[in-house]
Amino acid sequence: VVIGHTLYLSGSIGLDPTTGLFAGEGVQEQARQSLKNLGEVLKAAGASYKN
């Protein structure tokens, strides 16, 4: 959701979008995938982690 100049993100989990399954069995792999997924959402919105 974009309101003004702010993008609000929530509910990201460590699913691999190509398989629909959790990325690995451990919390580290799933956390990495979750952050990667958030990065893709930011990219689609024209933003990045630097914003």
C-alpha cells in the first residue's frame, strides 16, 4: 500500500515464489527468502532497501 511517499509492507514469509514452498527447513533460509521477497516488492514499487 502506498500512501503519499510511504510504502507499507507486511506479512512477508519465507516462501519461494517459484515453488510455493518454504525456502529450506531452517529459520535462516526462510528469513533470507522473506527479505528477498520484500526486496522484489520494493523493486516493483520503484523503491529499494536504500529508500
